[in-house]
Amino acid sequence: MCGIVGLHLRNPALAPRLGELLTGMLCEMQDRGADSAGIAVYGDPRWSPAGHVTVSFVPDASCVELTTGLAAEVVAGALTTAYGADVAVVDAGPTLVAHVPGGDAELDRLRTAVKEAFPEALVAGFGADVAVLKGVGHPRDLAEAYGLPAAQGWQGVGHTRMATESAVTPGGCHPYAVGPDQCLVHNGSFSNHASIRRELIAAGAEFDSMNDTEVGARFVADRLAAGYTVETALKELLTTFDGFYTLLVADGDSFAVVRDAIACKPAVIAEHDDWVAMASEYRALVGLPGIAEARIYEPEPERIYAWTR
């Protein structure tokens, strides 16, 4: 049993409140999973400023504390040396967020610099718009450590985890963000993930964990890299993966929800003129502005619900 939350803002006036709203949603799901919690935030000017590319990382993938124990300026110095130019670093508790001006080429260089400077690092996410924060601990403590209440932006995806199939480490924490500006969170289990993992490894994929969710994330990332849209990638996922699951997938343009054919894992969607939200349970949505006027419904089995920016 895990908890999923997501918020896609349609009204830019709400952007300064994104972190505040996500914090309330995430913490409301803490009793669905208190082993770890993660969040992906799109468009925060501290973590992913305009014109920059960002890499979110945990310097020591085995760390289970609420802080890295490293000073941001020391990390920035190490990354600047490895990258060959100035790198800015923002401390987000157990995760650090590094960014530099540039595009795809600079993003690849920065990812390489992170692994060179911190060989034991877990790269939690990367892209032009997204910061992905991961950690082990109680969701409320992690939200505070991340500085989540102060976050701004236009979209966020979060997860509270009750571990069932893999270790309680940052690597087992959702969201899984294995492609540029992509993330995926999952409640449930994939029963055929081992065979799909082998196929992806044979095609060149590298994995950071034994978590079945990472298999789904890398499957979607593989399809997106091949030119699929989020919707068409999820259509193929539905025909490829067996199990019981609810998924929330996002990238720099899209926000999508899908459930398996049985749909036994809970999910609720709320649509308002100012926002679209999704959660494992309605109580995570009650604090959203205008919830009384929102259209609220349970997503149907094997139907893909998608919204674009």
C-alpha cells in the first residue's frame, strides 16, 4: 500500500502555492506509506531556473538521513571542478539539486560530472524543468527537509511508500525519473517485471534498484525516446505489464493517469478550472482551493486520462 498525489496547475496565479498545496496532499497520504517519500516539482525557480538544466542527486545512495551532511558550497566546488565551469547547488535535505545554464549537451555533461565527483551517487532526476527529491523517513519530516512548502511551479507529483518488494533506500523511493523531465509513481505491483527488466537490460538500460516501479519507468522512458507520446507509451504499457497498479506519469508537457484492468488500487481525480489533481484517496484533495466546485470521479480501468500544459 502506497500513496500517490499529483497536481497540475492550469492557473498561473497558483504557481507560488504549488509547494504548499503539494505538502498538504503528500502528508495526508503518510499513513499509506511512511518508509520514504519523494516529490517531483516542475518549474521551481530555485531548483530549475529558466535557461538552466538541472540534475537532482543523493550523493550517497545508501544514505537514510534527512540531510547529506555536506555543505552545498563544498559540493558546488567538487562539481565545478568535474564540470569545468561554475555549477550552482541547492541543498534540499537528503537530495541536492545542481544546475547550470544550457541545454541538452550541458545536461549530459552535468550528469557525467555528478557521477565523477560522487561515484556512489543516485541521480534522482534531470531535465530543464524538473527537480526530483528523494529520501528515507516520514513524509512530513521529508517535506520539511526538502523545503517543499516554499516550492513554486506549475506541476508536482509525489509518493509515500510502504516497501513490499525492495529495500528502503533512496533508490527504492519514488518518483522514478529516468528520462529528461520525466517521472512516474506507482501504487501496486507488476507481476512480470523481471522478464521485462531482462529485455530492457538487453537493449542497454541500466537500473538503480530492484524496484518493480523502475521497470515501468524505464519502459516508458524507452518508448518516449523512440518518439511515442505519454499516452501511446502508456497504451503499450497496458498490453505489456501484468499486475495490479495505478500509475501517474508526467513530463515537461503532460500529466497522465492509468489503472490496470481490475482497478483495485484506489484513485480519484478532481478537475477544476484552475487545476487538475489526482490522489490515492479523496482526503488528499480536500485542501485544494475550490474543491467544492471541482468535478470529482474515479478513473476507469485501462483508460488513459491525460492533460497537457
